Amino acid sequence: MFKKILSVIGFLVLSCTANAGLIDTSESSFIDETTSLEWMDFGINNRDTYDFVTGQLEAGQAYEGWRLATRDEVYDMYANTFLVLDADVVSPLDSIGRSSVGDGRNEPVSVLDSIFAVMGYNTLRQEGSPFELRWATGLFQGGDGLSLFQTYDVVGSFEKKFSNDSVNFYNHRNFDSYSDSTSLVYSTMLIKNDVLGNSTTVPEPSTLAIFAFGMFGLASRKFKKNNL
């Protein structure tokens, strides 16, 4: 019986420390399960400049129902989905606003592949060849003008030998010069609020862990008492 209790407690601790992932939708978007925010896929609005997209968010316009993502929302999505992975390289957010994750060099797959597949990409180079690359750059309003969120998916076998897949959060300088860029590399990061309709607050992992260890203590006392 005591072993069963320990098993349940162990499962609870592991479960509460796991992080939610992404939900792929059929609407050219994905949902961050942690925040319930819906994000427009890369490769949807990259045909339009940031300046154009910001003028198309009102009723009756091309991107009605969407809004611009804030710096904190972009970072939370990035942290919830990438910083929690067991990647080869993880550089936490530094003092000037940069962070990066890299994985998969000289390997056929990386831990980033499944997330990139859900998010989509803006541009593709040499599809089907050993040199195939997919990448995207998302523009968002940062602390000092526009900032960048970039994904770099190394697909081709030759490129994999020399490069990691990578994702980067860049909020360290002003990138306003890209606001009128017509390059397909650049998307505008758009979101919709709480599409899952979550109304209850999910306990923090630390809270659940404390609860689990409390149960462990009670179970230990009961086990000792029964064996006196």
C-alpha cells in the first residue's frame, strides 16, 4: 500500500513539473496551452508588411479578430515551449533581452522539430535537397520599438552536420527598419485572447510539489505507525 502511495505521489510531482505544449489548429494557427493564447502561424501574413498588418486589425479588415502580440506574451510563449526542452544549447534571457535555444547538430532530428512543425515557417530554401532550410522572423513591439522572434529549422542532411536548429528571442535593440520590409522572411506576430476559455488558475508547479511532499509525509507517518 505504501509503495502505491509513493507511486501516486511521484507521478503527481512529475506531472506538475511538466510544461504544457502547443495545440495545432485547422485555422492556420496554434495555441499555447499554458496561456490559452492563439497565435497566427508563420507564413500567413508574411506577404504583408508590419505597417500594413497593423492597419488591418479593425472590423471588416483583413486581420479582423487578431491583435498585436506584446513583448511579454511573445516571451511567455517562447519560454513555455522552448526553454523547457532538453536542448543541447539553452541560453537564458540575458540582461539586454536576448535568449536562444539550439539542438540537433549532426543528428537527424532535434527536440525543436515538432514545435517548428506546428508554428509553420515563412521561407523555404532548396526543398528536398541536403541543403534544405526553413526559417521565419516574427516582428513584435518590444521595449524599444520592434523586436524579433526567429526560428531556424535545419532540414537537409548536409546542413544538419554543421548547424543546430535554433530559435531566438531578440529584444536587445530597435528593429523598426523592418516595419516596411516586403521580404517574405518577416511576419507580424498576431494573437487572439484565451481561446480555450480557461477560467480557473492552474497551480504553480512549486505549489503542487509542496502538496505532494506533504502527502508523502503523512503517508510516511501512517506507514511507521502501522509497523510499530
